[in-house]
Amino acid sequence: MAMAALRREGRRFAPLISPRPITAVRSSPLYPTLEDEGPLGLRHISTQVVRNRMKSVKNIQKITKAMKMVAASKLRAIQTKTENSRGLWQPFTALLGDLPSADVKKNVVVTISSDKGLCGGINSTSVKISKGLHKLNSGPEKETKYVILGEKAKAQLVRDSKKDIELIITELQKNPLNYTQVSVLADEILKNVEYDALRIVFNKFQSVVSFVPTVSTVLSPEIVEREAESGGKLGDLDSYEVEGGETKGEILQNLAEFQFSCTMFNAVLENACSEQGARMSAMDSSSRNAGDMLDRLTLTYNRTRQASITTELIEIISGASALEG
Amino acid sequence: MLRRASMLLARRPILAARARPFSTDLPAAPSADATFTEAWTKVIPNMDPPKTPLSFMQPRPPTPSSIPSKLTVNFVLPYASELATKEVDMVIVPATTGQMGVLPGHVATIAELKPGVLSVHEGSEVTKYFVSSGFVFIHANSFADIIAVEAVPLDRLDVNLVQKGLAEFTSKLSSATTDLEKAEAQIGIDVHSALNSALTG
């Protein structure tokens, strides 16, 4: 009978105090509270759900921290290569200038992107710029084709521009990047795609937190001749004597191909650097978010735990005082 | 002495600017960029236009009225810049038409390179490299850009390996069937015989 009275008293007080623990947990509305019945009809609010969530968030934090370290080390390795290759395209631009606004019939946009994800927004920016270039160069008798390097751009461009894609190349970074590989690639592109102007879209690496979308234009020898004749930027190209070869055209052809492979090499390296840098910052913000989430969950966990202890104590004390008085 | 000091002071900010250009130091965007930027903003108003290589490069000095005393050489390879704006007296490049000597005031030229020895003459010292192939641009303002695919200093070459390679490619040429194989073997022979003459001559 005393037990029944205890149970009754406990149950009478419990609803008065339980609203507090329930609202405390309800601040994170995603998980339900689990109440289980202990001996003497005491109710404990379970912290199991919160604990599981904390464990998974902590694991995520560890993984993203590790990914950041890996990206940092890969970045260090490839950054020296990139900075050394920066001298490679400058002589071509000094000689031939840069004419992104040249009016040509056959445009080819070479989009360089990464194979793996979790690298922030750099691939989306490259794809947006490629689509922008497509729009810019659309008109009667003009066509723009895509050559895609990397899985991420392929996924985005295949969705709506499938008929404009000429060539897709993936798994570029399986072996460390070197000039031979890129020149073979450039050769493939030049063999299979008819072009008047090649526009290479990539993210130039300025610093670990800043990546600038850039477009490098390589014009075919016929267009170079046309622009040189019409004067303007390339007007003084004719003043250059061309040594060797049967005709000037042959040398210009070799020059255009060499220019393409050199700019491609630099572009691929810069994009790889940007990818690693973007991944570093994405993983860094991710681990910071996970840390914040873990802090909030810890507070919730502690509140739930303390509330359940308080509930237990109150039930016991009220039961004891009921017995005495 | 004062002139040398002022020259050094003038040169150093250019080097610093090349290392990390501030936005104030960048040249004003030339007209080709402006037409591109305008066309872009008309068609795609929501996005910033992408940058072009011209905005990342130092502009070259214009052609001076008198012939400068030194030739400024940029010798670049895919994985390194061997010489960057180095002032030298003369370079001898292995063009397809033969060894070509380049002095300050040389007429503007575009030349393709064949495998051979490139020598850089600065005062009394001569540095020799074996280049595989590439291009050389000589500008009217006495700037020379040499772009090579591969270049090694001559003391890194091994005579025995060169002889072996030459013999190998000669046998490949005699046993080649398709035009492609013949062309590849011929290229191998050209490079190795150039290596040979570089080491012996």
C-alpha cells in the first residue's frame, strides 16, 4: 500500500517536472525522447539518441580533419610544379597577345574540372563560365563544342548540352601530372576536333583561399593570319621573320599546337592546385561546423542527463517525505 | 656608380611586382579585354567575366629607339624557368636552319628549334644546354623567349647511353614497316646523333 502511495505520489509530481526536460530536448527537434520505465515506476529520459548522434558527428569531424591534412600535403606537392610552369605560357601571350573576343566560326571550349568532389564550388564556376562562353559565341553559322576534362564537369554538362560534347577525358590525375601526358592529350584533342579558336576554362590558383576563373584563348593559324592582316593586336606579327620550314604556315601550325599544349599544361596544373586548395577550405569549414554541432549536442546531452538525475532525485525525495510526513 | 644603384632600385620593384602583383601595379586592361568584358556583361549580366592571361602578365617594354647593350633572355621549360629575364650578351640557338646567334638588336624572328646545343654567353662565361626541341621568339625590343620541351646541361649526359640509343634507333629504322614507326625511329636517330655531336664537338 505504501508502494502504491509512493507510485501515486511519484506519478503526481512527475508531470510537474517532466515538462522541463522535454522542452530542453525539444530544442533540437529532430529526435524523440525515449522514456523507459525503471524499477519503482521511475521514469528515465534516455540519452541514447543524443549519444549516438554525438558519436557520428565526432567521427565526421575526424574524417574531415584528415581530408584537410591530405589535401594540404597534396597542395604543397603540386604548388611548386604549378609555379614553375607559370613561365611557360607567357612568351606565347607576349608574341601573339590574347584575343578572347576574336570572332570565329568554330569555337571549342575545353573545360577543366576535377574528378573527385567535396572541393567547394570551383567545378560549378567552371561549368557556368563554359556555358557563358557558349552563349557568348552563339550566332548564325557559329558553333561551340565542348571538350571536357574531369568527371564533375561531365556530370553537369551532359545534362543539357549532350549533343555539343566532342570529347570527354577523365582520370587525369591517376599518375602525377607531367608534360608528356598533357601533350599527348593535347594531340588527341587537336586531331579529333575541328577548331578555329580553343578556349581553355580553368581556375587559376592565386592563393590557398582564392581561385580565379580564367579563360585562355588559342587561335588556329588561319585565324592568326586573318587577325594579323586586319591589324590591331596582332598587326606586328608580320614583322617577325619566320626561320626554317617550307612555308610560314607550317611554322605557325606547329606554333599553335605547341601553344595549346603549353597552355593546357599550365591550366591543368593550376586547376589541380585550385582543387586541392578548395578541398582544404571546404573540409576546414566542415570540421568547424562539426565541432560547433558537437558543442551544441554536448550541452543538450548534459541538460538531458542532469534533468533525468533531478527527476530521479525528486521522485525519491518526495516518496521519502511522503513516507515520513 | 649612382646610375647603377638607381638601375638596381628601378629593377627591384619590377621583380617584386612580378612576385606578387598588387592590383594597382597591374597594367590597364588592353582593348581586347575590354571588348570581351563588354560582350560578356551584355550576354551574361549576373556573373563576373573570367580573367584572361593578359591580366596576369607583366607587359613587355616597347622597342627602344637605340639598340640596347644586353639581350634579355627568358628560357622556360614545362617544369621550371631556367632563366627569367636574364641579361646576357649573346645566345646561340639550334634552329632548324642551323645554329643561330642572337645579339641585342636582332631582327624580330620566330624560329623552331631542332635537337641541339643552346649556349648562353654572359661576359666570359658560357653555359651550354642540350635542348630537345621548342621555339624561340626574338622580339624587336631585344627580348628573347626560348621555350623548350626538355633541356639538360651538357655535363649530365652519359656518352655510353647516347651511343647505345643511337644504335638502337638505327636498328629500329631498318626494321620499321609503317610510316609512323619510320618517323619515330628517324626522330630518335636525329636526337641521338645531335646528342653525340654535342658531346664530342
